[in-house]
Amino acid sequence: MALPGVAAGAPGTPGSYAFDDRAVAVDGATTGADGVQLSPGSTYRSSIARGGRLYYRLRLDARETVYVSATAVPGPGAKVAYGDGVEVSLQDTDGNDCNSGNARFGTSQSPRPITALAARSVGPAEHRCKVAGTYYVVVERNSDTGSSTETWDTELRVVSEPGVTKSVSTTPPGSWNSATPPAPDARREERAGGTSFNDARALKAGVWGDRIRPGRTLFYRVPVDWGQQISASAELGGASGGRGEFVMSALVMSLSNPVRARVDDADTVYDGKPKSATLEPMAPVAYENRYSPNDGVAATRFAGWYYLSVHLNPDVAQQFGKGPLDLTLRVNVDGAAKAGPAYVGSARPADEFSVTGRDEGAAGGGGGDGGVMKVVAAGGFGAGSLLLGILGVWTLVGRRRAAAVSAGRFGPPV
């Protein structure tokens, strides 16, 4: 059985996007006044039809920076075109945009989860949308002619970033070491990816192996602390046969920050021979990065879990078969961790925007984002008691099994 807060099914098994099982189901409205109110710190599940424009509401104070992401999930058989995508914006009650962002399928024209993000910032460099009050979250679906008309599921996530206790620099970094570091050549370890942000498989710096089928998207997460710099590459193994043709944008690799904002992406053509997609080294994580005009630099504005997603175009199956192909991830996290800003109400950076020893342990052990220990935190005493009871049963069974093996009653565990 699936535990509360734990995605059913092992990471990497066939299936659709694993929505947060604590997400609240909501319907978008056609006007702002009718929009369902969303709350920071929560995740919601909704949907949007072709050409849709839906409204949700937020009630914000004058001190918090808020990020709203919208992940659109077309069905695996959907037909999408270059310009198809999703856009999310935050507006005040006069209809003025505070901020907006969009995501497109681009040259791959392949159905997969894509995420757009909008933010409401209250820093010293911001001049709009700083007053307390009602704001509207607007989610729009853009469609090219020729794409299919199915409704897309969406996952909305609202994250609040506290203010800082003292002033910080508003000068973005002028330069950093942008040279691609040598790719890790450590022994490859097998670690199956998840199907979404919610069950993304934790990785640390190193070399990781997996298998990916055409049409699938695999998710991983890497802890990146203040002052650290992440870079990564994905290598697709060769196919045993094929028609001798190639697939454009066959492998698409994306990097997202802790609030799911896009940092960078890369893709590669595939002709049946080993190919790789490489993300350039990102700017070291720093609070002042948010003031950079470069979107990729601005996205590395806080520490926490950074998400890698790898998608294999379904067209690969037509040329090289439906079977899984070998996938190797090489992940670098360079630089020593530094102290982060002092957020209001906390002696250290807020949990959402920090890297803890527990996070580093999960990265070493390969925990999923919906790991069992989160059940205790998210579900309270009742869920924690249930979990401890289950763990107790597992421990007791394991001890009895070990005793039985010693007594010769059972063979070795398989």
C-alpha cells in the first residue's frame, strides 16, 4: 500500500506525471472575481482546455515575495506544436501585470510536463504590486493550429519567500567561472528517476545511470547550497538498430530551481549513436542574483533542491524501437557552501531555500521527494505514528528473518 505523502509506484515505472497527493483540486474561473483563493505553501491540481484563460486569487501582505508555478501535463498521446505552451501571470485588481512567464514545447514538439512561473517581489528594486491586497493568478494555454484539443491537467504550486532581516546587495554578479568543469568520471551508480517534481529522485554530484523509454520524462533533484554552482550533462546510449535516420531534439534536458522556475535547458539530435546534452555551468547561488537581467542568473537566487528533468522524444520509437535506451547523468556541484541571508523569523535561511544535512543524506541515499520521512512532517502525529508502526513491523520481520536464516530454516533473502 502507498503511505500518506508517498507516491504510489516505484520511481521510473511507466505511468503519467505523479501529482502531489496532497494537492487540493480546484477549478479555474473565467473572471478574477470568481477565482478560487490559493494559499502560499500549498499545491493545487487543476486543468485547462485549449485556448483557456483561467483565474485564481491570492491574498498577499506587503512583505512576502511569492512565486506561482503552473505545470501543464498533456496526455502521452497528445499532439503538440512548436508554439504550444502555458503562460502564468500575476496581476493586481486593476489588471496590471506584476510579472509573467511562459513555457513552450519548442523544437521537440513532444508532449511532456512543462512549467511556467510568475512572481510577486517586494525587494528594493521593485516598484509594482508591493501593497497588501488581492492579486490574480492567470493561467493561459497557447495553442498552434494543428495541435490536438485534449484538456491538459495542471499542477499549481504557491511558494512564499520571507523578507530578509537586513539590507542586501542589489548588484548582480558581474562575472563568474563559466568554464565547463571536467565531467565526473567516478563509477556509475544506478538510480531510477521519478515522474514529476513530487517524486524526483535525489542525486549528489557524481555519475548516475538509468534507462529511459521514448515519450518518458524522468525527474531528479540535486541539493545546491549558497555559493555553489551546478552543471550537468545527460548522455544517451546507442541503439542496437534503426532506419538510419535521425530525430531532432530527441533528448531534452532542463534545470529548474526550488520554485520550479526554468534555469536552463539543452537538447541533442539522435541518430542511434551515443549523444549528449550539456547544461552550461550556472552562476553560483546568491541572493543578489535575482537582480540580474539574465533570466538564467536570476533563477539561481536561492539555495535548495534544483530539479533536472530528462525527456526522450517519442519519435525515437519510430526510428529505433520502443525499448528503453541507456541514460547517464553527470552532475557537478562546485564551490564551498556559504552562509545564506537571514530571513525574517528564522535564524537561518528558510527551509525551502536552504540545504540541510538531511537533504545531503537524501542525495547520497537516493531518496525521492515524497520520501517516507516527509510523512511525519506533513501528516502530523497520526501519520507519524502509522509510519513508526509500519517501520516497527518491518524491523521485527527483518529480525525474525535473520534469526531464521541463522537457524537454517530459510535460504538467503532474494
